[in-house]
Amino acid sequence: MPKTTFLRLDEEKQERIMRCAIEEFQENGFANANIGRIADKAGIAKGSIYQYFDDKVDYFLYAVQWTLHYFTKNLDPLTPFEDMDVFDYLLGAGRQKMELFKKEPVLVKFAQDFQSGRYSELSAEINAEIRQDGDAFILRLIKNGKNRGTLRQDMDDESLMLFYQGVMHKIDELALKVSKDGGDDPGEEQMRRMDQAVRSFSKLIRTGMGS
């Protein structure tokens, strides 16, 4: 986790420092990433990095966490969170994911890499970050759905979460494929394909999870 000195920085500077780190890790891997290069790109002294993070491992793991939080924040539909359940989130996610893939290719590639095992030397720590961040978010959506009566009550939250995560993983894979098929600027045809696929997945997940 970052030190208090980092958290006291304004959001623009925090984001610049994190984006420079993500670019370096994504391009060169963890072992070959260079703190000096990151500092140069971010326009800060190399020593400042160690005032913000304990070491390179700490910096990298926060880059993972920062990326996950960024995606969660930017993929949320306009529905207020307290009124949102897994179905609201699912229906809003497909098109937004494609647009985000187009807007943030470096972040998307970094996320794909750390989720697919590229940074194997830190796989245990990365998986812990993913579980802590993603599981908590989905469990909150499941609780909302049970409270609203849109999710079945006869299954425990963890089982519902595993089912939902499997479906969302397939949506992520499809969104990436459709986005790649559209080149640098996926058009309305690609968006239409994604919308149709998400509606199909929504029917599947309602059959398995819906009340």
C-alpha cells in the first residue's frame, strides 16, 4: 500500500505516477522495470518513489489495485450503487467495456497480463489483490440483489459470486475480441454485436441466479 506521503498528493499527480509505472511494468515486465525510468517519465526524483512506496513490489501491487479500481469506477452504470444489482451491472458493462478498451489500451493490456499470469513471480500477491477487490464488489451487488428480491435466496452468496464471475470472464474475453476485430476504432457494428451478446449472457445469468 502507498505511504501517507503519496496519498497526500493531488489526484492528478497520483494518476501520473501510477500511469507511468503501469506503462513501465507492462512494457518491460516486473523484473526489468526500472524505477528511475518511471520517475523520469513522471517528472519526479527517483528518491520520491521510495517516499511513496516501500519498494518495487509494493509499487507494483498498488498498480494492480489502482487499475482494478479504475476499471470498477469507470464501468459502473449511472444507476446509484445502492439501487444496483448484478443484472444492472451486467447490462451496463458490455458496451462500456469496449469503449474503455479503446480508450485505455495500456491499462487493459496490463490487466490482461497480470490476470493471465505474466508476472508469475508475484502471482500469489496479485491473486490476493484481485480477490480482495473484485470479490468484495460483486458480493455487494449480490447482497443488493437479494435485498431487492431479484436474486434467488436459496443459494449462498459465494456460490452466486462464482457463477457470476464465470459469466463476466466470458464477457471480458468477448469484448476484447470484438474490440480487436474493430481495429483502433470499433464501430456501431461491433457495438451491436457486443450488445446482443450481453443480452444473451443476461438471459443465462437470470436463469441461473434470478429469483
